[in-house]
Amino acid sequence: LPHCYHTYASKLNPFLGHAGSAKPKRNQSSTTIFDAQVHTDRIQPESWRRWLRILKATGKSKIRLRQGSNTKKEHLSLVREMSKSAEAAGVAGDRLEVLLKVDS
């Protein structure tokens, strides 16, 4: 597998936690990070199920999602629900990485 599912222009990224590089991302434990380029409030149920199947099949991997247009409170609630959904599918909830928008 490639190191990163999707790369993007780092100068255009308005999210916290971005390293500022368009190079493929790997963390210290060589976990593959799938950068889904999707907002948590827009991911469709079938797409989410596909991502969970991919995560389950790839072992040491994570998915990176972004905060959508929802409020921070709504976003955190949605992330909790997505983590529960992942756990129910046999994927640890801590394998979800969610970036928060930077206030402008």
C-alpha cells in the first residue's frame, strides 16, 4: 500500500495537525494513514462501511477525516458516534484521526 491514500496542497490546508508537507504521511510506528479528504458530516453510510472494511483488512492503519461545517460540539458528538460504529465493526475507535478546522 502507498503511505497515504491522498495527498494535497499543504498551503491550502485549513486544518490543525497538518505537518505542512505534501509528502506521504507515516507516524512513528509505520502505521498507514488513509487521508480520506472527507468531512465527518458528509461521509455517506456506504462509504463509511467501505472505509471500515479497509481499516479492518489493513491491520495497522488509520483513517484521517476532517471537521465539516457543523459546530465543534456537533462534530465531537459525530466523532463519538463514528468511533462507536468502528468499534461495532471490529475496528478500534482510536484508529480514527480527525482534524479540526482552524478558526479564521
